Amino acid sequence: GAVVSQHPSRVICKSGTSVKIECRSLDFQATTMFWYRQFPKQSLMLMATSNEGSKATYEQGVEKDKFLINHASLTLSTLTVTSAHPEDSSFYICSARDTGLSGNTIYFGEGSWLTVV
Amino acid sequence: GQSLEQPSEVTAVEGAIVQINCTYQTSGFYGLSWYQQHDGGAPTFLSYNALDGLEETGRFSSFLSRSDSYGYLLLQELQMKDSASYFCAAHSGGYQKVTFGIGTKLQVIP
């Protein structure tokens, strides 16, 4: 089963509204989670690093006031797309590493398809 | 900065072997991973190389040469279900920061 869960898997929202996407680590604690977006037929682009209990670190070119990230607990990070526009329509995906293990696997959530109409 | 290069498309015959190459330029390089992604799905982890050499996991193997900033993914005994996009990804920032290549779309034909 999934070790990182995202919700919702698909969401359609009206232009100008805000949408929240949740990323949960199951069975492990994640002090750091990552948010990516992926446009059709393109690669995954890192948007930001979500740090539990502190501010997220955003990649260059990503608007922090538009893409609000909150990492309130060791198992939950949320990405809120504020004042969404059609160009924000994309596949958003989070990842987390189980720091309790010595392995090198980063787990991805199932992803969330956002369509802004 | 970070950049990775890999072929955009590869076609191979069922049962054959295919190699997908990846070159990278990454500051603070920690290791190279490979991910598989089917259309509409999330990436799934295939392999990771931190040291030079070959890592074998079933039909999939991955190779890394740090001196050449180069790696490859080798898929053997190709199956139709292997048709997917394959991403190389460079780890930096103490491993957790991952930068993805553009992805190689593999089409397996009968």
C-alpha cells in the first residue's frame, strides 16, 4: 500500500478560488517533504521544500504567496494554490523520505490533478 | 545549478535489452536515482546509485560513473508493461533534494 498519501487525487476549481492539497506520510514521520508540479509530457519540477515547524524553501521562480505550504506536523504537509488560474492546472505531487530507515528510497504520493476552469 | 540530459524517446522490441543514458551537472551531487512513471500515475522508484558501478535489481540495472557525471538504466527482457517514461534524478542537498531529468519515453513494441 501507499506510504505517502495525497488528497484529493483530482480536483476541479473555478478561476480565482483556492485549492488545498494534502500530503500525508503513513507509518513514518517526515520532517521534510517536497512538492513538485508536472505539466503534461514534461518532467517533474521541484517547487518547494516543506520543513516541519518552519517556513518552506521555495525554488527560484515559484511564488511563495501563491503556493502556500504548511507543514504543521511530522506526517502532514499541505499545498494551497491561492487565486488559482487556468495556467495553474497541472499534476502536483509530493514526496517524503522515511528518515527512520537507512535506505535510499524517497516515496511519492499518488499525485493530485488540478484543473482550473 | 542542476541539469540532467537523457534521450526523449526510445523504442525497443519485446524481449530485448535497452539502455537509457543520463548525464548530469549537479552541484553538491550525492547520487543518481531512476524512476518509472506510467501515464497518469506517480513516479515509482527503481534504483539508486551513490557509488560508481552497477546496481542490479531483477530485470533492471543502473550504473553510475561519478568521474564522467554519467549514468544509465539498463532494462533486460523487455515486457510490454515496461512502456513508460523513465526519469533519471540527481540527489543533492544531503540526498533529499531531487532534480529530475526530462524523462525518456520508452515504447516497447511486439
